[in-house]
Amino acid sequence: MVGGYASLFTFIYLAVHTIPNWKTEVSDVVVNRGGSWLGILIVYPLVTISSLLHSLNYYVLMSRINNVAVGIMQSLRAVLVFVMSHYLFCSVSSTQCFNEWKFVSAIVVIGFVTMFSFSSNDEDKINKNKGKESNASVDLTLPANRPSGPAQRANSRLSLSIPS
């Protein structure tokens, strides 16, 4: 649904702003920067397909592991993008250079990811010990054919059994 809204807003922006100003917003910029229309026509569909595959992969990942783990991976990916954009594009644009603010944000992200991973390890140990002391068990039986999407998983049978 999020992708649908983003596509709708992009289409509205293109229809209201970009297409009426095509010459100044697109054509002149391509000519002034020495761009190639053939290159644009080749690369644009590749970027579109790459974005589609990335989005599909993201939603499949969300359906298979928890949201927090996906959020952590997204945060670490952001740090990697900061660093790689510095090495690949700093000579092209100064906005891509790794500066003190990007360094601070990278440290914050790495710090909180590290804190989260340590705290989740501690919580796992506590939960394991609690389970042993109270003799409680959780039965998470799923059908033989595992549901593939969030809606199907919501209808799956998850039962909690606590022996007395």
C-alpha cells in the first residue's frame, strides 16, 4: 500500500510540475551536463526493475523475520551507504563526502544497534531462565505448509499452553 501511495504522489508531481516544465527541468539539464538520452533510456528501466526487486525482497524479508531485525539491517545499510557514497561519489559532489555529521550519525546508529543486540541477548537469557523456573511452555505449531504472507500468518494456529 505504501508503494501505491508513493507512486500516486510521484505521478501527480510528474503530471503537475515536471511534464509542463520538461524543457527546463529535464532537457536543458541533460544537455548542460553532457548527458546521453540513450544512456537514460537504458539505465532508467534497470533502476526501476532494481527498485521493484528491492521492494519485493524487503516485504518478503518482513514476512519471514521480525520487524526489529529488519530495522537494524536498514540502519546498518544506511551507515554503509554513507561510507560507500564517500568513496564513490565524493569527487563528483561534495554533498556525498563523509563529514562530521555523517560520522556522528553513523556512530549513533552503530552504538544503538550494538546496545540492542546486547540487550536482546540478555532478554533471551532471562526468558530462558523464566521458562525453566515456571515450567511454562509455548507451543508454536504451524501448519505443514507455512503461510507466506502476513495476512495468512495472522490466521495461522498459534497456541499457548501452560501446564499446571
